[in-house]
Amino acid sequence: MSRIGKAAISIPSGVTINVSKGNLVTVKGTRGTLSEQINPDLSIKL
């Protein structure tokens, strides 16, 4: 089994990430906003 899911992701300066209830991840940066609903079986830590 791969351990890539445990690898940390570096966040560039100027980028904000918000994780709300239900695993809705919102990323805001200089080029706009991106929102994605993540499977609730996965845990997301910021």
C-alpha cells in the first residue's frame, strides 16, 4: 500500500485553505477560488 496519502503538502504563500463540516475544502489564491467536496471517510488535517 502506498504511503503517498500520508505525505504533507506544502501550501504556497498567498493561498488560504478552509475545511468546513462535511469535508468541503475551499482553496483561495491569486487565480481564484476552488471548492471540492471530499469523501467523508477521509480525514483532512490542516
